[in-house]
Amino acid sequence: MLTLTGKHISLRPLEPEDLDFIYQIENNEDLWELSSTQTPYSRFLIQQYLDNAYRDIYEVKQLRLVIENNEKESLGLIDIFDFDPQHRRAAIGILIVEQQNRGKGFGAEALNLLCGYAFERLKLHQVYANVAEDNLKSQKLFEHQGFQKIGVKKDWNLVNGIYKNEYLYQLLNNVY
């Protein structure tokens, strides 16, 4: 698991003990805009998800990892989803939960580790991310990691009665 261990953080698989952490994230309405969630999740559904988290990325086409600091505190989540082994590409999503942990380099290190894993271990040609036009911190994060803004999806997400654009960021393996 050395490809998922950095200087200040590590990325680890989900564990049964993550139930409360995932439950709080999935049911935080302030975060729903990021994941296009519309309804809360029960502990039972999250437990079922955790019970199946061991399944292979090639089978379920996604991988969710916990971002953990050196003190073994869970800081957030980072995901590979829409995994397409035929075309060797996947989407990436990232969340550092608590405001006080943002802007400290944890997200950048996690994104760097995950891209290294995606390119070295999964042999992907490219990864991409969708970022809301008003999420300037995420735009800066992806741009500093070498992602290029390659497009805009106009009026893509309806949030509180207002349509928002979404940017598409892409990182090709030959750039990494």
C-alpha cells in the first residue's frame, strides 16, 4: 500500500468502523450539492455499502478511500468512480470534511497519491473531475495538481432554484 501513503496522509480502504463518519458526510445537507444527493441515507444502507466495499474496482467500477492523517484521524474521502478499464479513464472526487483541515495540503497530497495509484497501478490513461464554477478552492486544487480545465457544462446543476455551470478538468497520464 506504499502508493497510497504520503508524508502527511494516507489513503485507506473503508472499514466497518467508518459507519458514523460516512453517515455524517452523506447526511450533511451542506455537502449534497457536491454529490448531487437529494435524500438522506440510513445507517442500514450505509452499513450495506460498507459490507460490500471490499469488492474489486473492476467489478463495481468505483473505489472510495478514507483520507487519514498520521494520527489516524479521518479527514475526508477520495473516490475513483465511473471507472472505465476499456478506455483507461476514471473520474475523481475529493472531500476534506472539516473547514479547519482545508488549505493545509491534505487534499493536494491525497489527490497526488490517488493519481499516482490510478496511473501506476490501474494503468489509466486519464482521470477527470467535475467542479462547480463557484467552487474556487477545488478548481485551484485540481489546477495545482496539473489538471487542465477542458470544458464547461452550461446550466449543468440546479441548486436552490439556480442553474450553475460545471467545469470539466482532465489530467492525462503523459502529463503526470
